[in-house]
Amino acid sequence: MKFWKYAAAGAAVLSIGAAGAYAQYRSSVDEPDYSLMSEDGAIQLREYAPMIVAEVTHTGDRRRALNAGFRRLAAYIFAQDRPGKEIAMTSPVMQDQGEKIAMTSPVLQDSGDTSGSWRTRFVMPAEYTMETLPTPPEDVTLVEMPPRRVAAIRFSGRGSSEDLAAREEELRAWIADRDLTIAGPPEFAFYDAPMVPPPLRRNEVIIPVE
């Protein structure tokens, strides 16, 4: 399937090896522009320009929701369920907790449980506008995100729910130490295909701040 182009690019890191292959893979995938305001080890304070995202929501386990969201959005950008040209894949794939639903155990932010309603987002290439993007299917929504400032913490590995919860706690402590005000829920960003070895993967927890 065409959405595995993204994974196939990452597989090159395994087949032709190491730093050079990874650098080539990363440079082939566009990322949204931002201005770096400050940096403290793995944590950055950034200002993002406006961007358009395509998003879809699934309910259930976080990782399964991410996989389902990825496949659904990939079908849209690779023109599998609509007429017209393909849209270039960008990075990262973004995920956040949607509206909470009734359940018998806590959500991720409370105790690491991964159940709930999860929104997955692809950032659209900068050359597109809301008018020039292909019309998506009913379950995919195009959203214009305004300029915003965020704190982001970067880490490698598989991006497990445990890792995400630990990095979120670290980032919240950093924000509090600097008397910044949180302006929205945390978001998770995954920059690499599944075939990229975990030590080389780039993951982030992102929290909007005022």
C-alpha cells in the first residue's frame, strides 16, 4: 500500500546503514518551520508559524488509535480514497488526547492508562492552503492552526506510553520552574517510520504555553 512509502524510507536506515542513511532519510521529509526561542538540553521553547493539519479521531488504546489514524490519513494524502494528486508526506505525525469518555480506569495524563479518544494529525505541506488542498473524506478534517508557542522535549526510543508520561512530567516541571503558563493539552509527536531503529527515532512531548 502506498502509505508504506513512509516506512520504506525509514527501512533504508537499516539496509544502507548508520548516520549517512539516517541523515538522507530525515532530509527527505519536510517539517513545519519554527523559531527557536531558547534551548535547555533536550527541551526547547519554540514559536510555530500557522499551519494546516489533517486530523482524524479514534477511540481506544493509544497505540492502536495512532496506527489507525496514520493509515486513515495516509489514505487521504496518497489519494487512495479520493481523486487527484498525492500530497507529500511530512513529519511529525502528531497525536493528542481528544474528548474524554466514560471509563472505569484513568486516562494517560493521570496514571498511564492509554484508553480514550485520540486525535491523530498530519501537517500539510506549506505550499497548500485550505482552498487548494483536496477535499477530504467525511471522517478526515482539515484545520488551520494559528501561530503558537510551545515547549517541547525530545527523546529517542519507541515512544511507549510510559516514556511519554515520564517526559510529560519532566516537561511540566520545566515549565513550572520558568513560571510559564500552560495553554493547552499535551501533544505527542513521532518523526520516524517504524523501521527506523528505536535509538535513532525522534519523539517529542509538546505542551502549548502562553
